[in-house]
Amino acid sequence: MTSRLFSPLTLRGTTLDNRIVIAPMCQYSATDGVVGDWHLMHLGHLALSAPGLLIVEATGVEPAGRISPFCTGLYSDACEAAFARVIGFCRSVSPAKIGIQLGHAGRKGSTDAPWLGAQPVPRDRGGWTPSAPSPIPFAPTWETPAALDAAGLARVREAFADAARRAVRLGLDLVEVHAAHGYLLHQFLSPLSNRRDDGYGGGLDGRMRFPLEVFEAVRAAVPDDRPVAVRVSATDWVEGGWDLEQTVAFCTHLRALGCDLIHVSSGGLSQDQKIPVGPGYQTGLAAELRRRVGLPTVAVGLITEPAQAETVLASGQADLVALARGMLWDPRWPWKAAVALGEEPALPPQYARAHPAVVGKAPPRRWPRRRRAALSLLGVQRTDIGDDVLDPVAVQHRAQSRHAHVRRMMRLRMPRSVR
């Protein structure tokens, strides 16, 4: 029986091979919004592990929408061309579907990289005046943002749509609108950061209005056969702030507008947040939104073990599970999860010799068909299983005794230097 984690999922015209998502992770390594060699390496080696979906980091829809001067953008031809190189490379080494998270930092923009202090960047180092729903700074020592007027709202809305059109030209499989973690769209949603007295503030309907307009613009820019997701913070973890009930209302509107997937996170808006961090601490939020809204959800947040991920899916808490920092630490997590759950990891042939079944680790009790087929190339048959079946010398001896065409197939899967 196939595990839930390694079962496919179809969203509109996009089918993910498995339920593993590599969540967006800022790298603070672009130049004027343009990705370079770091991103080629970073995204390429993550894609190699063959998750179902790899989502590119939060990408600014305009220069002033970036979190830092070093963040990625998708607002110019130069940005688009650089992404084309990176995305093309990822596709050349992996079957993973690739998405991008489009966002605007709002009042949390113009800040330094984390290893440089994550504080506001002065003008002489490339900083800018951030914008927001209301002139309320994120922290007491941070610059007061400029409240967006009607022209500013129209500019940002169109910037999201234009970035989505660029994502479509790049052939990306999914677009995710970032409305979480205290960035601009989340700032509009939360009463802690939105104190406007016009049609974009006040009650829940007013605070949801601009994020919903942005989503509509993005959905209109993306073809019907491609999914659009939204990343939400389901709660601010602050009394009187954005909470689960309001998130349910927001996601219900998103569903009516054609949203395909809710990526469920939390927090990020206020320094007063009290987050009960622990293993899978946000999965309950994903489960509640899935149950009450009826959209597929992505659970994320300290999901670290394959059995834990499998349980989240099998118990109906979410439809996909996402890993972020854990994937930075262990980029081959998808391969290891496959082995742990009795599935065949999607190893490229150049790495086939690293399979645990070849290097001497104990085989699982159940031998999936694809694993039997792979091992047959090494001369291992199911009836061979014994004390020496995975001994490298025994494997090599059996392989040498096979028919010549099998040996030729093996050589084709190995670099010339090790044939």
C-alpha cells in the first residue's frame, strides 16, 4: 500500500508526484532583485531531492516590496531572465514541480540580512521608505512607513499581476500569494497594523478588501489550468489581532475567487506574539481550515520526521506537508523519508549507488516493485535476500554473473571514471 506522503495530488492541471513541499526560504543573496549562482546551487540541489513541489522564496513584486536589498524580485526583464536560467536548470535535474511565492514586505521592508542584524537599512546602503496600510512601524526603533494612498494601492495590485504574468512566462507550475508573516497583505488583514478609516480598513470586510483584490488580479493573470495558492498566518498569536475565525472568513472568500490551496502558517506581525512552538504546532490550524473552508491545505512548522508527516496526511489534517529549515539542514530528507516509509526514493541514476539497499543497510520487510526493478539491475532478486544480499562484494559478484546486456545497462548508469 502506497504511503500518503508519496501519493500524487492534482491541483487543476498540475499533478505533484508526492505530498512533500519545500517551503519558500529567503536567501538574501540576489543583486538588485536578480538571482545568481547561489540560487542556481540552492534551488538546484533542493530540486534534486524530488519533492512534489519546490516553492521559490518570497519574491518582491516591486523593488520597494522586497524584504531586504538582497532579496529576489520579479519586476523587470533582468529578474525574469535570471530566473529563467535557474528554473531551466532545476527542471534539467529534477521532476519536481516548481512554484514561486510573490509578496510585498510592506512595513517590514528595507531591512538587512539576518546575519547582518535584520535591522532597517539606511538610504546610503540601498534602503528605502517602506509602505503599509497605516503609518505604524513594526518596531519602535524602525522607520514609520508611508500609508498607501489610492495610487499606491493600484500600483501594488498591478505589480502583483505583472509578476504573476512573468511567472507564467517562466513556465512555473504554481503561484503563491504571500499574505502571511507580517508582510503587506497580512498587515492589511490584521487590526493591529491596519487602522485605516477608508474602504480598506475598519471591520473585517474592509481589511480583507485589498488582499482579495490582489488575489483576484493574480488569479486573472494565471491560466485556468495552473493553481494559485495563498500563504496565510492563521493567527497573530496576540490578543485582539488576526485570528483563526477571521482566517476562515478570508479563506472562504479566496475559495470563491478561485484559490486552489492554503499554505497555513502563523505569526510574524507583532513582536508581542506568544507562539506555542512545538512539533507540528501549526498542523491544527491547517486541519481546521481544511475542515471549515473545504480547500486543500499545506501544513508547515516543525514537521521533521517521515512518520510525523505521514500521520498529518493520513489523519486528514492537511493535504501536503512543507519543510523549510529542516530541508536546509538535510536536503535529502525526501529520499530518506521514502526509504523510511517503504517507498522508492527518486534517485537520479548518477546517485543510485548511494541507495541504502546497495551500501549495506538492512532492507525493509516490503520490497516495492520499483525497488525490486532497481535492484535487479545489480543482480539482486527477491529470492536472494539473505545475510549477504546487500554485501557490496556479493552484489558485485552477482552482477558480474548476469547477462551481458544487464552489465551494459549498469555501466550506462555509472560515470566513466568508476566503470
